[in-house]
Amino acid sequence: MIQFFVKGVIRDRSRSLFSFIVVTLGVFLAVIFRGFMAGVFDDMMRQSAIMQTGHVKVATRAYAEEADLMPNDLAILEVDSLITALEQHYPALFWTPRITFAGLLDVPDAQGETRKQGAMMGVAIDFFSESTRQIELWDLNNKLTSGNLPRTPEEVLLGNEFARRLEVEIGDVVTFIGGTMYGGFASYNFTVAGTVSLGVGAFDRNILMVDLEGARQALDMENAASFVMGFYQDMFYDDPGSVILSARFNDAHSAEENDVFGPVMHALRDQQNLGAMVDLSGQVLWLIIGIFMFAVTVVLWNLGLMNGLRRYGEIGVRLAMGETKTHVFGTMLIESLIIGMAGTVVGTAMGLLLVLYLQEVGLDYSALMENYAIPVSTVMRGKITPDLYVIGVVPGIFATLIGTMLAGRGIYKRELSQLFKELET
């Protein structure tokens, strides 16, 4: 019987093709919209994770309490062994140490006297190890505005605006003035290798980026780091997973609760007051998607209703030939179900392919953002989430069936003579 209905739907294109196309497009748009919005909100989390928090962050308990002050005297020691343990116990993430520090950047003249000075914020990342992904994460190849990336630990990158304010050229020597991890006076010369524009005003105005080893030499932090950041391999933030992971780590180190230098792990939501943003982004996302899904559902609901109304004449003939109203109504529902399922499957597949492309390749719109300083990636990405596989069921199948049911109510309300009269018109 089902095979008979399928053949009827395929052969009678006048009543199935348009419905199939509309259902497919509706489901396709629903999947694309959900995947795109998930990618947009995830990009916000991505930027925060790269620049400040990681998906999870491990620091000493004392450092975590005063993290805004960048207290490197409370930094993690023997960081290499900690990273080895983290990689062994939590292989779903990749781990990287980072050093953040502050001080003055002195620009000397030809006689070695101070020509310019400016307050700076230093970020030390892993530039040179074989497994590093920091250049990729910061997108430094695309954000480099002049010069080149550091080739030695003594070379640094300056924010484009910072370098312009200090009147620094590529190849100039600049002096970092600050304090070491042990509270001593630090004075260390770096060479400017290039300038970058990160698209974040606070960073571009005073940032200095250097390799970890260069910062360790300047700050006397051998095999130490301010903290260790963990990132999921696909760079998509998993909030529940991060919370569970950090709880497991902290439970495993609960014996060190009274040790101020004992390690503690925090998920992204537990840092920089980002928990409220994580919760709000999820609520806003589903509100926007709900409005969009309602609009798509109403369109497909009306489509099913109109298709049923147009067939009242056909229904009259079928009733005259001896079919019961219940049988006619049931066949209409089966036909709508077949069309809805076919459109849902095709629309979902098309949407998933496009979202997958946006997730893996993305669309670069950096040319449109050249004059704007907005802290988001200039590559538009989507995100495939489990609900994308089923989100099209509501508009594609249920809405179409409901529309057909509403139209089918007229079968029971009209007499056979009325249905024949509609056939004549």
C-alpha cells in the first residue's frame, strides 16, 4: 500500500513537486539558520578563549584569585610535567602554557637615551614548537600588518597602533622594563619583528607578543608559566563538558586545597564573568531560532492547508466512487507524510553540507571589516550540532501534516453534493 502511495506522489507532480520544493527549502533554511547562529555565538566564545580564558584554564590557587593583577610570583612551576600529565589524562583537549605580564616598553634613540615610552601588556605564546597551534588560533599570518613573525625568542610583535604611537620601525630594539617572577628588577631587549592588528582595540593599543622562551628569559621564569590553557581539538566550546572536566580535575587535587601553589582548573564560564554571557547566548539563540522556526512552520502549515483545499473536487469524485471519508482523509495524511519526510531528508542533508563547509572552510569577509575594530573573527563559520539532524522534523513533517488535517476537516463537514459543486468551479 505504501509503495502505491509513493508511486502516486511521484507520478502526480502537479500536487507533489511544489510541496516537496517548499518543504525542502523550509527545512534547508531552518538547518542553515540554526547552524549559522550556533557558529556566531561559538565565535564569541572562541575569541574569549584564545585571548584570555581557554576552554579551561589551570593556574595555582593563589594566581587564580588575583588573575587580573597578573601576579607571576604566583605562577606555575615545573609546567612541562603538568602539561604531560594533562595530555595523558585529558587527551580530548590540547594544552599550551602562557605567560602574561605588564610593564613599560622603552624605545631608545641613537644615543641609547629614552625617546618614547609606553605601558604595555605582554602575551607570551608558543611560537616555535612543532605541535603548536597558537599561530593558527590567533590567525597571525592574516593579522600581520608589517614585517614577519618572530624567528627567535628575542623577536616580538607589537600591536599596530602601539607601534605607531611609539614610532617604532621593523628591526628596532625596544627594552622591556618590569619585574621578574621573584620580585627583582627586569630589563630586557627585544627586537621588533613585525606588527599585528588583532581587531581588538584594548589589545592593539598596548600589546607585545613574544615567544614563551623569550618571556622566560626576561622574567626569570625557567620552566614556569602564568597558567596553562586547554582547548578542545575542534576549537568548539563544550560548556557542560568543560564544567565536568574542571570538577574532575579539582576533585583529583582536592588534597592540595590548602596549598596556595596547588593547581586549580576553571572552565571558561567561571572566568571573567563569562557565565552570564554563556547562559544568555544560549537563551537568545533559541529565542531567535524559535521565531524563525515559527515563521517557517506557519508557511508549511498553510501549504498543507491549501493543498488540501484544492483537492476538494477530487475528494468528491472519490467519495462518489465508494470511498469512505475516513479512508480519503487517511490517504491524504499518508501522502503529506511521504512528501514531508522526503523534503525533510533532502533539506536537512543540503543544510548539513553547507554548515559543514562553513565549519571547516568558512567564508572570509575580512575585506568588509577593514575599517572596523570588532573583536570577532573575520571568517564566518557555522557549527554542526546534534539538533541539526532533527530540527527540520517540526516544520517539514508536523507542520505539513497539521495543515493537511485542517484541510481534511472539510471532508467531514461537507456533503457529497457540495464537494461535486466545488469540482465544477
